[in-house]
Amino acid sequence: MFGYHFLYFLAFRLAPPVEVNLLNYLWPLLIVLLSAFLPGKGLRWYHLVGAGLALLGTIVLITGGQGLAIAPGYISGYAAAVGAAVVWSTYSVINRKFREVPTEMVAGYCGVTAVLALISHLVFESTVMPQGAQWLVVLGIGLDRWGQHFTFGIMASKRGTFECWESDLTSSHCCQPDCLFYLGRQIPLGEYGYLLR
């Protein structure tokens, strides 16, 4: 988790944010491709066509349709963004092998990530403290979309269907509980457990 975030935020420092985000969000595409190596999975022609179109679209958007001319000053940022996508997609697919590890362990991963992030921040960045209502935004990000993404995303990668997961979790409603109904497996949500079929 730390490796992903380190590369992700490093990319934002080294390249334009729109291109960084486009490259980082290749992770759903990479999940589709990497999940083909899981038992009982495989790639079909439409997976390859979709992957090719997604990659082509990303290239066109990053290069501005001007061929493969990429600004040399941004290559390290682009590489960090692609690295983040590879780390996250690989983690997501490998996570399937650890179904029996309790999802609550995410809190431990996040704690270690927070400590490493603080150390990295102190070494590489200048501190700028949020002011006033900005603290509410920071709290909201942690409790809403991103906090839910890690919890539900880990559950989905262990027990859900990858084909639904990457489309649902990258949609604008990615962290809404109703999206979990598409996972097709029982995912315990504490006392509000759902049987998802």
C-alpha cells in the first residue's frame, strides 16, 4: 500500500496531474489482464481488444494526439504513475490468494503506510497544514470514499468478481454500498452483512 501511494504522489510532483491520473488509472485494465493468470480465468479476444483500446486512448490523451512525442521532462513522473498502477493491480490480484486473512488487517496496513508516509513527507516535502474547513475535507476523504475504497476493495479482491469490481470501483459511485451487490459473493460487513448474489 505504501509503495503505491509513494509512487502515486511522486508522479504528481514530476508530471502534469491529468496525465498522471490517466496513467495511474490503468490499474483496472491491468487487473483484467493480470487476473487472467488466476485459476479458472483467462483472456478472451474482447479483453484484449478492450485493453488495446484503453491503452490507445491513454496514449492519445497524454500525447495530445501528436504521435508518440512525450515531453522528456515528464518521463520520470509518467514512469512513477505507471509503477503505481502496476503495484496496485498486482497487489489487488495477489490479494485473492489471501482470502482467509481478515479484512480488518487493512487497518494495520494503513497504520504502517501512515508512518512511512509521515517519514517520507518529512524527508521530501514542506509541511502545509490545513486551515479551518479544510480539516473537514481531509476527514471526509478518510471516512468516505477512500476509507471505504480500501475496506470494500480488499473484500472484493478476495471474494468478489474482478470483472465487476474494476468497473464498479472506478465508477463515480465506487464506494456506494449498493455497488457491492454486483460482486456475487457473501461479503461480511459486520452486523450489516449482506448475501450478495
